[in-house]
Amino acid sequence: MVEIPKTCKAAVLEEYGKPLQIREVAIPAVEPNGIIVKVEMAGICGTDIHQHQGTLTIKPPLPNIQGHETIGRIVSVGEGRTMDVAEEPLKVGDRIMWAHADCGECYFCEIARAQVHCSRRAGYGFAPPVVLRGGFAEYEYVTPITKVVKVPDELTEEEAVGVGCAFRSVVAGYERLGGINPQENVVVQGSGPIGLYSAVMAVEGGAGKVIVIGAPANRLELAKKWGASDIINIEEVTEPAKRREMIMALTNGRGPEVVIEGSGVPAAFNEGLDMIQKGGRYLVLGQSSAQTIPVAPGIITGKGLTVIGSVSAAIQHFYKALQFIKNKRTKYPFAEIVSTKYRLEDINEAFANMATGKDIKPVIDNRNR
Ligand SMILES: [Zn+2]
Ligand SMILES: [Zn+2]
């Protein structure tokens, strides 16, 4: 039996743009099928920075606890919850990850079968302190309807934490893309976590060339370690026309069959349309900004392109991403995506370094608490 305190520390967003405040918050009582976890590691995401600044398209009510990329160690399991989605038995001491809670009853859950669009989705990382559904805390409450997956024992937290947001989103995107056909050339725009996981999935999916466009150099070095055949540093090659020229030279003058957008920069969409081969497929994963840009839609018609958008993911994508890491962990240094580990008390410093792009994937590391 693990002793669970009545309260724990959490970093609370009380006012947009102001430092997060470390507060003492109550730990809810566990319901049947609910789970209380001790937060082991919580990833900090680009979304967190926008959420903190109040520039996200959705504005959850204040105050709230952020953090939606969490690995938790079970300290209490409510009656009725005996296994994870892969039918692995669950017990106190196991490490789990979990998806946002889809209702399982609405039009998008049941008719459209697109759970990511659930009308009544109860999210993690956006909720008030009283429900304790945010990773930037010592403990977190996983609700009864939330689907969970056990983190394989052999994985370190550093290897697994990227599954919580970027990697599961990439797996969901690849599912919508229908994968890569043998020896298709792939360009990945962006070298953050979305771009890096997109690249290694392309490599393992049978691509020919996998070309990653991004910056800074440390991210591109990791792209190479994860199997990218070529990298283009946008800090060195600043002109889109010059980048296009380099990509044409690498792809027999026709451009890549597949482009994956993982940069989040609106202008990257035009650059992708411009370089992609006729008849090609464009998977747009990174765009979350409300900013508009001029686009010539005739390119999509003229080249006969397939443009696919994908957002977020469901629990099966967490499972598949964890299996990918489990099966390929001796081949690629997955843990290297975690660039810096911070204490919960230093979260404002972590946010600042994320905002400047200094870190690839900064995390809050609670393992010594
Ligand atoms: Zn995220
Ligand atoms: Zn639903």
C-alpha cells in the first residue's frame, strides 16, 4: 500500500503571461475505475507556451494546471480497473500514459468513429486544479473513462515521454496518410519533436530519401541519428527557392512523393506545395496557428495533390508509438530528444527555454521527489 498525501504541489496557471505559481492542491479521492498516479515525468510542449501566453485558439478557464504529456506511476487504482487497453494487467507501481478522455457516446465517437473530435472530450493539461488533470504537479488524477496504456518496463522515461504528444500524433497522421510506399522520397518540414518522429517513421516505413528541413543544428544532428538521409538547415539556407533547388537535386528533379509538415509555420505550407511531386501526398501535422497566409489553391488541383490534415490521437496511437520505441530502441537513441530536465519549481525557466527554441523537449522530472 502506497501512502498518498492529502495534498501535493502543482504549478498553476493563474494569469496569462505571468509566471506559473507553485501551489498546494488537494488530491481527489479515487473513484471506481479511476487511477491516482505520481507524476514521474511531464513533457513541455509548444502548445504549453501558447496556452501560457493566452494565444491558443481554445482558452480554458483560469486557473488551470497545464501539462498533457505525462508518464505517471500508479499509486492507487479504483475498483474495476484491472488492465490497460492492450489487456496488460495494471497494478500499483506500474507506469502508464493516457489519452484525453473521449466520451464514447457522441456523434464523433460512435458514428464518425473519429474520437479525436469527440464533442465532450475531457482534456488533460487544461483543467482546473480541483480535478488535478495536469502533468505539472506531483500527482495527477486519471478519470474512470480515460483509456490508459502501460509503459513497457524496459523503456526509460526519457525514451517514452515523447509518445505523450508528438509521437502519438505522428502515428495517427501516418495512419491517415496510409504510410509510405517503398522507396518514396519524403521531405519533413520542421525538426522539432513532430518532425523528428515523422522522419524516423519514414525511415522505418521504407522511404528512399528522408530529407529534414529545420533548425537549429542540434535538432538536425538528432534527425541524422534517427535515420534522415539529408538535412537542410534553414538558418544557413534561408531562401525557400534555394531549398527547393536542393530538394529537386536530391529527388531526380521531380520533388518528393510525400511531404510532411511538422514546423507549425504557416508559410511552410506554400513551400511544401511548391516542392511536392505531381500526384504527391501532403500530410499537414504541425499547423495550429490561427494566422492566415495567401495560398494558390490551383496548385493542389494542377498537381493532383492529396492534402491530409491530422490532429491529436487516440489511445491506439500511444500503444503503437510505445511499441515502435520498444522494438527499435537499440537502433535509435530515442532518449536524446529530452534535452534538459527541470524540477517542478523551475518550470518558469523551462518555459522560457522552450519559448526560445533552446530545448528540443524539456521535461519536468519528478523522479527524485
Ligand atoms: Zn503537446
Ligand atoms: Zn465523444
